[in-house]
Amino acid sequence: MSRRAKYVRLAGHVSLRRLEQPVLYDRRSDELYELNDEGFEALSRCRGHLTLDEVELEPEFEEACLAEGLLSLSADPRPGPLSLGPSPIPSLRYLELQVTWRCNLACGHCYLGPAQAVDLPVNSIAAVVREFEAMGGLRLMLSGGEPLAHPQWEQINALLAALPVRRVLLTNGHLLKGRVLGELNCEEVQVSLDGMQAGHDVLRGKGSFDQALAAAREVKASGRDLSIATMVHSGNLEQFEEMEDLVRGLGASEWGIDAPSLSGRLGGNPALAVAPARAAEAMAHAFGGAFHGGGGGMACGLHLATVAANGSMAQCGFYLDQPLGTADEGLWACWQRRQALPLAQISGCAQCSVSADCGGGCRFRADDPLGPDLVMCSLYGVDPAQVDKERT
């Protein structure tokens, strides 16, 4: 049978989405491909009931999709449905799901403060993830607390099995071993590693470095994507050169480095905090990166939301005291209350040449909701006072 006579469908790890514009999303590689209307309509016919000849893809586009593994061919028809519903504007692409506020550690920087025996019910999680996918969601981040500490983690993991979004587990690594890792229905695991042994352990407790490092190696050996998350603090400032060698040696595809805000436990441990310029020096070591910031002239969080363990939904985990509503109301209803912040309203951003790349930084970390995030200004080599002076 010739290739052109075979039946074609989107590969199992690929989704079509109607966001602000049509896109094709590869959940396995976390790649987003922008489409024109003609390409979207042609790919929407790739449901396993038509042959490659019948769907009439543009030849160069067809070859690219086949070469990238975005389409699959079979000798027999294998029809299947496509979820092509509309997305809200702005689109909700990234959802952090704090499944529990339980935690097996007491990290000195945790913005949530002391752990609590609060768990998002499994039926609520099921409803949330179904609606997120129906709204065109791309990336689901399972966090806590420590998400693996949820008493019904096995049921949650089972819900993830057939969910057509990229599933990312955010973990300290201590509970990620044996059958838990072997049966994990996530494409990516992000392990927190906050320094070399001395730097990590001063923040997370003695012995926690060895546990996190072992988990990172086991994730990579399992064939899943590994990412590393690091918080800058006074105990790891001199360790970033050594850390970079370690993180790259682990085979991580992403190293996210951030500076925490003086909230939660860090508010009671101010000696761990560092000056913006020093934090920026450390953050310059980061690489890769799933960006959940702004875009289109809007500030951080344009496409991101958090559902917390108590059922409230907020623009991100830092704003749980300013909820958009509750998950029981539905994601769409809560998302409609979200007010995107134009960069032009942030002091200095309208005139700043790098604001589109910076995205205005973290609004929670800024001293003023409409003031500059000095950490990001330092990272990009910008003096906000000079920007304001040039404006006037």
C-alpha cells in the first residue's frame, strides 16, 4: 500500500487548539506550532477516517508534519474525535493545580507557610482537569505542598492517564521512588534543587539534597523529561557555577531559577533573602524554560492560573488571598473575572526596551503592584530610575 493511500490522524501526543490563533501542540516535546486557518482546517480532517490523499495537506506542510512525528498513518481507518471547542480570550493555557497543602518538609522559604492537612477532593480535580482541557489548556502543573503527599494520589494519577495536556509534576523528590515513579502519568517531573548539599540542606533540611538528587537521576532514567527548579538564597549564592555543571550533567532540559518573595516562611527567615542584583547574577545561569509570563503587551500571568487545595482559583499561587472564585463555579466563570495588566501601566515598562522580553517581572515580588520588579530589572541590566528620568 502506498503512503498516500494510508489513513492519517494526529499522533497521540498531539492536540489541535483554537487559542488566540489556531495552533498545533506537541505535548511530548512541549512545542507549540502556529497555524493559519487553512492548515488548521486541513489538520482537523486528520481524524483517522480519511487517507493522506483525501485530507489534501499542502505538500511541504505535510512532509514537515510527518517528519516531526505529528501525524500517524495506518493501513486501516481508525476514526477518533477531536476536541476543537473555543478558548476564552485571553486563553488559559497553563494551570497550576495545588492538589494538597500537606508537605513532608518545612522549607525555610515556602511562600505558603506551614503545611496544612488540606486536600483538593478527587472529584473536584477530575472536574477541573476536564474543563481545563476543554478550554484549550496546554500544560497542567501538579504542585502542593508536596503533591505526592495527597492521601489519594493514586486516584489522581489515574485521572491523568488519558488527559490530553502536558502533565508536569512539581516535587521535592522524597516520595518519588519505586512504583510511584514507575506508574507516574506525567511527561515531565520538576525536582526542586536549591543548591549543592550545604546550600540545599540549609533551606530544606539535612539529608534532603541526597534525596532530591537521587530522585532527579531516577526521573531521567525513567525516560521522562527532567527539569530543575532552584530558589536563590543566601546559602547558595556561591554555588551556581558548580550547580550548573550538576544540572547539565543530570540531563535536565530546563533549569528554572527564581528569587523568592518575603512571604510565608521566608518572611520569618529574612537572612535567607538576597539583594536583587545578586539574585539576578544567579538567575543568569538558567536555561531552557517553559514560559508562563505575559505577552501581547500584558504583564505576567496572562495565560496562567492556580487552583488551590482549598478550592479557590487565583491568578497565580501568590494571590490566593485575592481569589477569582472557586473551582466549584467552573474555571471559565472564574477566568472571566481575571483582569490582565497592561505593561504600559507598570512604572517604567512602557518606555523600557526589554519589557516585552521581561514581561514586567513578578508583580507579587515588586514592592508596588504597579512598580518595577527590581530583580528582573537587574537581570536585564535596566535601571528603572534612569528609565523614568528619560521619560520625563
